[in-house]
Amino acid sequence: MKKVKLADIRIDGGTQMRVVIDQPTVYEYVDAMKDGAVFPMMETTFDGATHWLTDGFHRYHAYKLLNIKEVEVKATQGTLQDAIIAALFVNGRHGKPLTVEDKRNKIKVCLSMDKYKDATSYEIAKICCVSQSFVASVRYPETKEKQNQAKRESAKKNAEKSESNTSQTSSLNTTPRESTNNGANPDDAEIRAAELALEADQEAMYKLLESDDPLKTAHEEIKRLNYQNAQLEIRIRGLQNERNVAQQMVKDLQKQLDKIKGKK
């Protein structure tokens, strides 16, 4: 902990990972400071001559608006490069949430450093506090675009299959036909439905892996699967009832056929 002049703190060394400073947040901090709110100390890296700001840019601008001359900071010894690395890490842990562009900028800054240009996507993700899949999407944009194209094509095919299955189901429900499937083996419609379900699950997994907020995405996916499961259970019970009715009809028809044969 060290008290330094605000004018001695540098913010032009590339340690600001946000694309832009959010002015409403700055003014919100100003009002809170006027009301006596106590904020955490800003963090700097001191190279022996300069304090490079690594954490607290919104607070810094709020202090400037309030014309505050000196502030207490949490100073760590290190070089400007150390300051940039520290800034990559701290911005993902607290304060105003980073935007997608902010996170993208952090990854680009990290990859531009000689120390990390050959690092794995996992290592970059740990440093920048983002998901590994997000790092890959920034690092290999061509691959990401191919994945997106494949997903769009898959979604289109799913929609076409779903429409076709809906039409077939409607036809089956309105036109009675004799079934040769005794329930031991799935028919074509059931196989197609299983394929669609598998594709939907794969799409959901892709979304989860690429999400910036995986816990929220996972929670939404669990709710969707629970709802889908409930629908399937209702449908299964309905199919079982239909099968029982069909079996009874077959028995009745068989009895009538036996009577007719007996009369002959």
C-alpha cells in the first residue's frame, strides 16, 4: 500500500484492456464517492520510476473529475510487461463486466506478446479469464466461421426435417394404417426423430462450450431438457395407450375373422 500522486500514475502503457471507458459508470462512481462510499484501492505496477495502472481505470477517471490529487494504491514491483500481464488478469475478476469486444481485445493483446504468442489456447484463456473456445474463435477466425457455417447448415436441415416429420406425423394421425412394427425395433420415423434429437444435443453442447457465461447457459439448457423430457414422457404414455388400443382392435378383428371362417 502506497500513497502516490494521481498525476504520477500512467494509463498510456497499454494496460487498459477495455475498448472504451464507460462514462455512466465513471459518473456513478463520482456520485458514490461524494456520498462517502469507500472503493478498493487501485492497483499499479511500479518499475522504479513509473506507476503503471493495472486495475481501477473507472476509479481513476472518477478521482480526476473530483480533482483528487493523491490516492492510496496497491503497488507491485515489476516492468511494464508485468503490468500488462497483471491487467489481462484483473479485468476479468471484478468491476464492470467486460464486453465481448473487451475480451477479444485482451486476447489479441496477449497473443501480441512474445511471451505468449506460442501459448496454448488453454493458457491464454487462464491469463485472460475467458473461455478456451472464445480464445480459439479469436485466434482462428477462419475455423470459427467454418463452424458457424456448418451450424447454420445443420440448423437449416433440422428445420426441414422437423417440418417433414410434422407433416408425416399429421398424416399418420389422420389416416389409420396397419402397422407391422410390434415395438421391438424402431421404425423410420423413430430413427429420424432420434437423429434430430442427437443433432439438437450437439448444437446445445457447442453453445455451452462457446458461451461467455457457461453456468447461465448450462442452467437454461437444463431447463430446456427437463421440459423436453416431460414432453417425451407424455408422448410415450400416449403412444403406449395407442398401442394398447391398436392391440385390442387387432384382437377384436381376429375374433370377428374367426367367426366368419367358422360360419363358412
